[in-house]
Amino acid sequence: STVRVIACATMVAAGLCSLASAHGLLHEQIDAVTRAIEEQGPTPPLLLRRAELHRHHHNWPAALADLERALRLEPHSAEVLLARARLDLESGALPEAIENIDRSIAARPTAEAFALRAKTWARLSRPLFAARDYASAIELSDEPAVDYFLDRASALEQAGESDAALAAVDAGIGRLGPLIVLQQRAVDQLARTRHFDAALARLDNILATAPRRETGMTQRADILAAAGRYCDAYDAYRDAGTHLDALPLGLRSTPAMAQLRTRIDDGVARALTARRCANRAPPAP
């Protein structure tokens, strides 16, 4: 309506319009499901639908009431048990989430259930349990989500299993192809674990086909600096700066590119002050 449009326009100034619209839409959907329940009766699918809407609205007591009602009608519904576990996780009831996921998996093991339990184990600081469940989620998926591989690698790295974490990323590359997010994750991990040559080799493979190279070139310089190869890092930072300067003005004037320029200039300065590049001239003014 006109009134709603005007009200929304007023709220934009405070950054609240989209949030209010989202809540308004949720209320409308909740009302629609409530009418369906009144007309058709409280069936588990309708109760589950309304519970999920309440959860998205962060009305956890109302969501819990609908889920408990659905479970009284279908005590072994894997879908309802998983929804209950999702609510437990969001509300911070982590042991209860594990219990309900266990019941859901016993009724019907799915990739979604194992991934949710993995996320819960991670919240409980049990990274090896999380990694195991992510592996099960991957195994049960025809097309596993890339996040399953990334989160499994993170869990393994948190548990101190760096080699296994890298293997998990490589398994993702083998299953999903050379996605940049997986390749970059491998580079980051290798650099963190001080396998600098391996990190540089993988990064060079990324750069060979990258449509935009300035960020990767700067990362390459960062890795060289972390490896103590300050003179090589100096040259790499200068090359990254030259590449950045060659971009069209509209591209290099963005805030992200301004931050990258600062990172490059700081890297050049650090390399020069490392007292290992005395034969390098400072950047031209």
C-alpha cells in the first residue's frame, strides 16, 4: 500500500526497511499457515512449516511448541527431529541438539543431518567428531556442498591434523573440480603451516589463469616475506603495485583497491627495513 511504501521509505534512513519488510513477510506467512492449520487440522507438515517460520523470526518458544506438537503426532519423524535439533542449535541447547540429531539419523541418515551434527560438534569444541560427521555428509551427498569440505578441513586443522586438513581440501578439488575457494584454502593453510614453497606453487597455478591478479600477486609477496625472502618479497610487492597501477582508473579507485595499495606499500616498507634488501632502491616517488 501507499502507507507502507511511505513508512518503508522513512525507515530506510535508519537502515531498517529491509528488516521490517522481512519480519512483515514472516508474519504474513505465519498467519497463512495458521489459517491452514485451522482449516485442515494440525498436521505435522503444517506444524513443521510454522515452526520453521517462527525459528526464522527467532520466536523460539512458539517454534518449540509447534515442533513438540508435531512430534507427539509423529514421534519418529526424521524431518521434525532435525528441525528440533536446528532450533536447539540456534538457541544454544547444544547437548539437546546432539540428542535430537542422533534420533533423526537413527530414523533416516541424511547428509543434512550429519552436517548439522558436525556443526554442533564444532560448537562443542569437538573438532574430530565434527570432521568425522562432515565426512559422512560428503559420502551421502550426490553433489556435496563445498562448505562440507571447507568446514571439515577447518575442523581437522583445529584438531592439529594439518596434513589431513589439506587432504580434505584436495578431496574437495577432486570431487568438485579446481574451485578457487578450495585452491585458495589450500594456499592459506600451507602458508599458515609454513610450507611456503608448496603454498607458492599452488598460488602460481591460480595466478596462471586468474582474470584479476593484483590480490594474488600481493599474497605471493606476503608469503615470500613470511618465508624471510625479503628481497624476493620486495620485488613481488613492486610487481603487484605496477599491476595495480595499470588497472583502469575506475577499478583501482575502489575502496578494496585502496586497501590493497596500502598493503602493498606497507609490504615494500617492511621488506626494505628488514635490512636484507640494501641493494634495492626505494620506490620512485
